[in-house]
Amino acid sequence: MSIGTSGRIVIEVEPELKRELYANLARDGITLKEWFLQEARSYLATTNQLSLGLQDDVVEEARRTRVIEND
């Protein structure tokens, strides 16, 4: 997948997932863009933090690695 220079992000998801996501976001009074930016910032904030080398950090990194490898 190429990464362009515009500010657009395009993904393809299953229609049912899309319907459910939009329904829940509407219920919560938030747009998809607002939700995505909130989640993206949260993700970046946690992945940019330095690890203290604690056991929980090791477990979390192993979990994250398994999720990525299974995708």
C-alpha cells in the first residue's frame, strides 16, 4: 500500500463493521474523523513512550507483536 502526501487515509472494511461503527459513533455524538484522530493520537502517545523495562511493558510488547504478525 502506498503512502501519499495528502492528508487522506483510505481503508476498506466489511460493510457490517462500517454500519456498526457509524451507528455507535452517531449514538455517542462523534464523527468518524473525530474518533479516528482521538484514537490515532492515543495510539501514538502510548507507542512513543519509552519503556521502563518493567514486566508489563514486556507482556504488552509481546501482545502487540502477536497482533501485528497475525494480521
